Amino acid sequence: WGGMTSPKQDNYALDDTLAGRITQATAVAIMTSYPDWIKNKTALVSAYVLSFLGFGALVAITNAESHEGQPEPETPDVPAWAIPVAFGILLFGGWLTIKTEHSVVRFIRRRGVEKPWTVWGGISAAIVFILGELEARELTDRN
């Protein structure tokens, strides 16, 4: 150990720029506010799926562009059991997030807010942006 630390590497290109961090926060705000604006369940699910695919494509393109001319990172060896465990954790995390968000939105709605999902989207976007900005500053300070 000897006090040496390896610098943290950020392989997620949207974190690399202010515009990228604003894009992430904006996506969170927009997608979180959907239930206030889209009342039809089929349309709501479609909006979530299309947004997820669109944002995923943006991430893929941005990451591909930012890594042009660089060697591919090594892919770690993953034991077979890790994939279903990771999937289970992802499902549980998603379920927990939905339950927590519904509780927060109920709390906001009880305070008389007409569009609680939009308010929660704004709060969530601010948190995403602030955390991204703090991480970027920490990485800049380390390098």
C-alpha cells in the first residue's frame, strides 16, 4: 500500500464535459416528469422505452467517439453466477427506486403541488448534476 492510490478512471464519456452532465440531468428531469404529462399507460410506457433507448444510443455514440484511437479496455473475467445475481440486484434496485419515488411524490402531492413528478424530476436532476460536477472536480483535482 504505502499510501499510493491509483487514479480513478472514468470510462463514461458523458461525465467528461459540462454539456454531458447537463444532458444527464435534463434526461432525468424530463423522464421523471412523464407521469404528470402523459396520462395514457401505453403512451407512458412507450415514452419510457423510447427515452431509455434514445439516451442509451446517445451514451453509446458519445463513448465510442471519446475512445476513438484508444485501445479497448480489458474485459474482466466474470463468473457465470455473477450475471443473474447482478440482474437480480438491478431488478431489486429498480423496484426499490420506484417505491421510494412514489413515496416522495405522495409527500410532495400532499403539500398541494399540482405536478409532483415534475417537481421531483427537478430535484432529481439537481442531485444528478451536483454529484456529477463534484465527481468531475474530484477527478480534476486528482489529475
